[in-house]
Amino acid sequence: MNEESVISITGLDHYFGKGQLRKQVLFEINLNIAAGEIILMTGPSGSGKTTLLTLVGALRAVQCGSLQVLGQELCGASKGKQVQARRNNGYIFQAHNLHRSLTAMQNVQMGLEVHGSFSSREMRRRSVEMLEQVGLGDRVHYYPEDLSGGQKQRVAIARALVSHPRIVLADEPTAALDSKSGRDVVNLMQRLAQEQGCTILLVTHDNRILDIADRIVHMEDGKLASAAAVP
Amino acid sequence: MFSLIKKLARRTPLGWLQLSREKTRFLVALSGIAFADILIFMQLGFEGALYESNSRLHRSLNADVILISPQGRNLVNISTFSRRRIYQALDVPGVKSTEALYTNFADWKNPETRKKTSILIVGTNPNHQAFNLPGVNANLEKIKLPDTVVFDRATRGEYAETIAALEAGKTPTTEIERRTITLHGLFEVGASFATDGTLITSQENFLRLFPRRQTGAISIGLVELEAGADPTQVTAALNAHLPEDVRALTLEEFINFEKDYWAKNTSIGFVFRLGTMMGFIVGVILVYQVLSTDVNDHMAEYATFKAMGYRDWYLLGIVFEEAIILALVGFIPGFSISLGLYSMTRKATNLPIYLTMARVIFVLALTAIMCSLSGAIATRRLQAADPADIF
């Protein structure tokens, strides 16, 4: 295993269903991701991209093979270990999934509160600072319903990055956005990731954003087809 | 403990924020809880008033120990025992004096409407203050007059004119058992579930009204103790000394004896407890509806929180926070409206229905349990928030 590896996957298989209906969705996945890398994962629907992403994010239990994230083996990890592992990651979803009853700032704050190591004042300060960085300094106390799609997605990015996670996992973050806002969002992710030195694993169908990747992996029928570096 | 408070202070008050953002839902939940609380308050109030009202006359007795027949079941069916027993009781050390009371129910004609209604008549010794009732004690001389009685001003029914006349010093007349009687003076005990009111007169007048009643068959024996004598000990001594056909009780036991009768031997206590339970269940269902809708609405957000690394108990905490807020805030209108209804009921029925501190605390606790129970049922839906589903 590479010393530098943040995510290291070897011989990973995954199945859905039980008994007769049991169906293999991932086959012999091998993938190493180094610290600071931006990896884009492409492939047709149903190829298993999202499943792989949820396994890396410890949202699903790993069944067989080896999956190490930040040096921690997730195969056979207990529920408590899984929850702990989730806190190392920042998530960006296709839908923004912001809490409707919370303001932009309070939503971002939820990304800090989970760590339990900051005072209220510190959490507020960092949240506002983060919102300023994503260009929403004047929308701090807005509720999600008063923000546009792109703005909501930027709040979601602020929430994911406010705790300076080592890894950011994103599932089609631009799918619900027009090309301009989509471009803005990925540029923002790229810039912030570089500043914070975090690793990004991003699932996308969107050809327009492939240029931000250090490496593109293609997934087909549950197998990793190629792992070509982008020139 | 200190770290817990620090933790709570840092926590975003999600339950409160969720509730206060959905104003309509919040109001529906609050009115539901208020409604349940009013139901519970009224049921408990009526139950308490029933016990209280049936023992008001007992409480006004000027005695330390009471003698009754073992056959007696309550004030209405008190039965009788031999008058000799109260003289025998004087043998027991610590007993200072004993008196007899005669009680009976009779139909009398309302002095205003001339309609027949049932009333409790008590015959007492006019030379002894058997009651702690100023109205009775002031008129002891008057009830020595033939067919003269003192009237309970808190009697349930249409007696406004009669009371006004008595207050003006007049003496209205009416009829009991075909005898004309004269009302003279007022005292206050109040209506109960068993009787609309009470008339107090002398033993002689009582026996005149009920000629078939034997002089030697008395209803209640009042025992006054010497200063320093222990009622419990003397009661035990009386029970040991007197034959089996009479039973001695301390005044407190006599009051409980009456309460016990209504609680155990009639369905009234059960009915009110059932009513209380219904109010509780209505509350649980209403709050559950509100909380489970709220949980359902926020499923995606909860799943996101789980993905971010929040533990299940954090989400449970949100639902319980909502439950406790609902309980506390919903209790306020429930309590205030009940307060108004209590005073309305008191005026309309003369029932001693009072909001005691103990009952307020009890209902508040019940409300908290009600909301927590609803919360506990509503949280079962949280298990469905699967973080893997939201990608």
C-alpha cells in the first residue's frame, strides 16, 4: 500500500439483496487515491459509482475485500466505527439536502457541531467565514427557500468543507444546476480543496467539468474500466 | 454534569427551530395538547370534587372520634346503632363526652317552587356544639322551637329567594313528610353527589319528622376526647371495649371511609379515571400525528445528518426536544382554560372543584409523559432514515 494513499481499495466486491435475489454490483475493485488528488468517476447509470462512493463514505457496510480510508479498515467495522469514519468526510449531494428550518449559517454550523470540539462563538465565526468564501457573505441569515439552486449548492459545499475534512465525496453536485452555476460550483470546490489540501472523489455525468480532475476513472458494469491520468 | 450543560448550550436547538418554523403545525399540536389537558383537568376535578363534597359535612363535625354502625356504608346509608353505646363509651379512659346525631333523607318541598326534592336532615343536641359551623351554632336556641330547621345556603337548586328572605331575617315555611316546618337561619356546607343540601335541627324535631324512628336508634356518635388523649389509641380502646354492633373511627378515618365508599363501591371513581385515561390517549394520538408528520417531512435532512456522522441519539434528541417543548407550551393554555372552567363549574354546581398545586404538577407530569410517549412512537420512523439512500 502506498504511504501517501488516503483511500486504498483492494479486491472489493459488493452484493445487493439476499438469497436467490443476491446480485453482485461491484467486482474486484482496486483503486488508490493519494492525498490532495481530485478523482472524477464517470460511467453510465447503474454501473455502481454511487455504491462505491457510499462504501468509501462508510454509509454502507463493506462486505468483502479491503477498503482503507485514512488508514482505517472499513471492512467489518462496527457501527460506531462507521459513524466515526463519516465525520472525516465532507459530503456534497446532488440535491442540496439543506435543513429547511435552519438558516444558511445554522446549516453550515451543523457541519461543525458534529465534531463537538468548538465553542458556539467559534462555530459561528467559522461558519460565517466559510459562507464568505463561497460568496454568500450577504446571505448568512437566509433560509434555503429564499436562495437560488446554485446558492443552495454553495451553502451545501460550505457545510461540507467548514470542518476542513481530509476527504470530500460528491455525487453529481452539478446535476441540478445550469452550466454557469455548475461551473462556479466545481471551481469553488477545486479552489477550496487546494487551499485545504483535501482529496476529492467526485461522481459525475457532466462532461463540462472533467478538466478539473487529476485523474478520471471510468466505471462500467461494476468494474473499474480505466484509471487514466488527465494530461 | 457540567460538560453536559456545556454540550447542550452548544447544540443547535433543532427541535425548537423545526417547530417554530411550521407555525400552523405548531398551533395544531398546541391546541391538541391543551384540549387533552383540559379533559384531564376536568375529569380529575370532578373526581376530586366528588370525594371532597361528600365529606364536607364530615369535616365540619366537632369531634375527635366517631361511632357508627358496622352496617353503615356512607352518610346516605349510615344505618343505626343503639344509643347505649355512646354512654358505654364514656367508660373508656380519655373520653370526655359523647353526643348523638340522627340523620335521614327525606323529600321536602322547595319553598319557592313547591317541587319535591331530596334533602339530608340531621338532628343534633341543641345544647351542644356538634358542628364547626357558625350558622348552626348561632341558631341552636332557635331549633329548640318545634319544627324549626337551619338551612344550608349552598344547597343546589333554586333557593335564591329563600336565602334572600332568610338573610332578611324572615322565616319561610315549607313541608316535610306532611309537616309544616319553619326555616330559621343559614349555614354553609354545600351540595354533594349524594344530596342537594342539608337541614339541621334538634333531635326532638328530627324525631317528630320521623315518628317511626326509635329514639334509641342513633346514626352517628360523636366522641370528644380529653385534652392530650391520642385519638388513635382511644379509638382502639373503644373498639376493644364496645360490642361488635358499633365501630369507632377517628375523624380522619371517618372522612376516608366516606371517600372510600364513593371510590370503591360505586362506578363513579372508575368513570372519572377512565375519562382521565381517554384524555391522555387523545393527547398521545394528537401529538404523535404531529411529530410523525414532522419526522417524515425531515427524513432527507435526518439522513443527511446521519451521513455527516451524527449518531442516532442525536436525532432522537430532536424528536424528544420537540415533545418536551410541546408539553410545556401546550400546558399553558390547557391550564389557563381549565382554571376558567373550574370557576364556572364551581359557580354552576356548588361543587368544591379547586385546582390544587398537587393536581397541577400531576397533570404537567402527565403531559410530559404523554408527549414523550408520542415522541417515542414517532422516533421509530427515524430508523428508516438511511444515509446510503440519499446519494
